Amino acid sequence: MIDINKIRIQIEQKRDALLSKIGRLKRDDPFAQTDRSLIVEPGTDASALFGHEQVVVLENKLRDELKEVERALTKIKKKTYGVCEKCGKQIDLARLMAKPTAIYCLRDEREIEKKKR
């Protein structure tokens, strides 16, 4: 039996951690206090530009994770959490415990990954 409240709390904690990481990244961005138009200007410090690019890549990755988390929280509110979006069957509890943001059962996830290759 799925303990939705326990999973919801776990997912909310992950959301809070992601938001915190995104905030830290923005503060640590070398261009946080600089006009972004300077990125293309000659003479821009290469290490600052590299640092900014790293921040952008990491922030995008964290934002993608945040979308997954928000989607899971929405599914919990709509009472559709734990149902595969492809086949409509219940997602195995072990899979949800391992990846609380899963939207596909393991069989369908493998099929989707196989098609991506």
C-alpha cells in the first residue's frame, strides 16, 4: 500500500532542496551582478564566462528535475499519483520508492528508453 503522505513529504523536501540549489547557483553566477549583454562583448573574462555557462547548464538540469517534482505533486493532488501515464496501470511500489517522480511503470519506461536509442 502506498503511503501518499510519506511520499508527498519526501517529494516536497526534494522540491525545497532543488529551489535552494537553484538559488545558490544564481547567487554564485559570475554574471549575477553583471549585465548579461557583456557575455558577447570582447574582453569578457574567460573564466567568468565559463563559470556562467556551468551555472546555466546546472540550473537547467535542476529546473528539469523541479518540473518532475511539481508534476508528481500535482498528480498527488489530483489523486492520479502512481498510475502509469502510458498504460494506465499502477506503478510498482518499489519503483515509486526508488523514484517518487516516476510517471511510467518500469516496462513502459524501458520501452521508451529503448526507442530513444
